Amino acid sequence: MKDAYIATTGQKTVTVKIMSDGEVSIDGQRMIFSFAAGMKGTYSLILSGKSYEVTTPERGASTAVPEGAISLSVNGKAQSVIVDDEQTHRLKAIFNKSAGRTSESIIKAPMPGLIARVEVVPGDEVVPGKGLLVLEAMKMENEIRSGVSGKVLKIHVEKGRAVEKGEPLVTIG
């Protein structure tokens, strides 16, 4: 039996099966791949002849991703990806149907700081990687980005306000 995973980023979901060392199936299409670790959180992925640079954020970096997601940058584009095995994916689908799909994501402050700018308003549609606000901490501006697609339901902070780590910033539904 092949290892199979379901990867979801934004509204797109793909099935990834590890066929053998160096071969993968993505939504039924077989591809040759090579994956190598580089320096400190940087990886090289070659997938069917196309080259991708994949980076993971450093510990403590300000990335706002939904619970259970992995934060990545692929060729400079920020992504948040949820990866599940097939059984977990089916269980989540059953649970979400019974819950009526009223999921909300609350983006929280990754560190204490001061709100320098708010870049969205309630009602704005956002996608993963869209800037929500700028948090100033230790004399550096940190852009807090959405990790999910949806509509901004509520902004919990305003420009000039100090926030603590873990404090709600924006709710997306």
C-alpha cells in the first residue's frame, strides 16, 4: 500500500501518494521528484523537471496560520498548507458537514507589540498570504498575513493599540 496524503491550501485540495523513492502521484498524475535540504529552513524541490525553492519560517517568526497548518514559502509566495492522511481527511469532512461549515479562524498576535497599520476592514475577502495588519515589535514591522481564505468578520484591534502575545487580532469566516 502506498502512503497517501491530502494537502489543502486555501480552497485547493490535492491527493499526494508516495509511489516509490523519487516518484509521487499528485491527483493521479505520476511525477518524478527530488527533495533536498539546504541551509537553515531552505529546501530544493524538483518536480517533473520544474525547480521550486521551499522555505519554512524561523522559530518565532510572525506567521499567522490556521490551527494545524504548516507555513511555507514556495518561490517567494507565502502558503499555509494542511496535510492529513486519508483517514483524518475523511473524518474532518464528516465532522465539518455535521457542524454546518461555520468555521472561523481567529488570527492571534504572535508576539507582544503595537499595531502600526490595519490593512483590512470587515467584509473584505482575503486569501492565504494577504496582509491583514502590521505589528511593530522591537523596532521592526511585522506583517501579519491571513493563513486562510474567507471574509473578514471582525477586527479586534485598532492602529496605535498595544497587544499581548496570543491576543485576537482578526476573525475570518
